[in-house]
Amino acid sequence: MERQSPALAQFLIVIIDWFHTPFKKYIPTETFRYAATGGGNLVLDTILYSITYNFIINKEIIDLGFVAISPHIAALLIVFPITFTTGFLMAKYINFNTSVLKGRIQLFRYMVVVAGSLLINYSFLKLLVEYLNIWPTISKMITAIFAVTYSYTMQRFYTFKTNKKPLIK
């Protein structure tokens, strides 16, 4: 039975590349694809985070008995597995589909990079929400700027390494 993910990935690549056409002279294809899929995953993350924070958790502390989790951190932890999965699949099959590494190595490295991204998210949310009193959803969007920059750099040169020669000699 043929897997649907690669077919869906090919469909998304055609759509993304069509939008990339006017920008080909200015933005490399790989970077544009990452921006498109990463942007889509970021929108998904922000929407899910906002819904989780405002309606599911209802802005209340989650008391597990042995630890109490603030609502903005609980929302982050609930949404994380969803966007982790969608992010990995899009990176593997759309953005960095020329990687020479095996899938299990990519997944392990992706987990390591995402752990760093999660640490950035956690730290910035703590700072922005608890110390600077910025609204959680706005703080999440500010945090995303730093997390996305870190993530793209690490994914491109570590997680989904290719045999391409570096641009800088």
C-alpha cells in the first residue's frame, strides 16, 4: 500500500513552489519552503495555543497534586506534541527532502533541536508573561521569532544534513 504522506508532501511542494515563482531570484527554494511550512506550523501552533490557553485550560493553574503548572506553560505542553509531529513531517518530506541521513537519525536530531527550541519557548514565556506582564498569546508570538531562527539554522545544518557543499568557502 502506498503511503499518503509523500503524495501529500509532493502536492504541497507543487503549491509552495508555485507561490515561490516570483521570488526565485531572491529566496532559495529550500528557504522559501521552510518559511511556508514553518509559517503554517507556527499559525497552527498559535491558534492551538490560544484555544488551549483561553478555552480548554480557561487561564487556570493546572494542579497535578505533585506540581502546579501555570496556564501559559500548560498550554505550551499540551500543544507541543501536535506541532512537533507536523513540524517533523513537513521538514522531512517538504523542506529537507534531500537529506542523506536515515529517518531515525533525523527524528533523534529533530528531538534534540526541538528540546532546545522548547527551552527557548519556556524561558521566553516565563520572562515575558511572568516578569514583563505581556499577554501570553503575544508573548508566544514574540518568542516564536527567536525559536524559529534557532530552529531553521539547526534543522538545515544538523538535523537534515545534506551532502551539499557549504556556500561559504
